[in-house]
Amino acid sequence: MRDLAAVLVKHYGLTEGTYDLMVEFQIGTGPVGPDKDNPLPGVTTGVSRVGLIPTAKAGPNTVDASLANPRKKPRKKAVTKAAL
């Protein structure tokens, strides 16, 4: 979960703040069973989406964006002899 949160921090270009992974589940109910003549009540669960949620309180899966995706320092331009 922490690794997925770090990937999302990089994907969204976040460089500051702390974030937790947000997972949204979708639950479906209905008759299930080994065949259509003997159905039983059943439930299926799936992940419908994932995202990030800002947090002020660090937990075991909290990602610090400044560590996972540090800002890149601007590169200095190379000075050539022709420029001098």
C-alpha cells in the first residue's frame, strides 16, 4: 500500500505534504453457487478506484512527498569558451 501511494505521489508530481492511500471498494450481492439450480446468497468485492488523501497525522502507510518525489534542482548551464 505504501509503494502504491509513493507511485501515485510521483505520478501526480507532488513534492510537498504527507499522503495516505485511499481505496474505494464496490460491493455486489446476489445469488451465487456451484450451479444455477442451487444458488446461495453471496457477496463480491472489488476495488473501484484508488487515490491519495492528504493527512496531518502520520501512520504506517503514510508517504512524505518530499522524500518520495523530491524537487529537482535546476541544472547550471555549462559555460563554453565561445560564451566567454
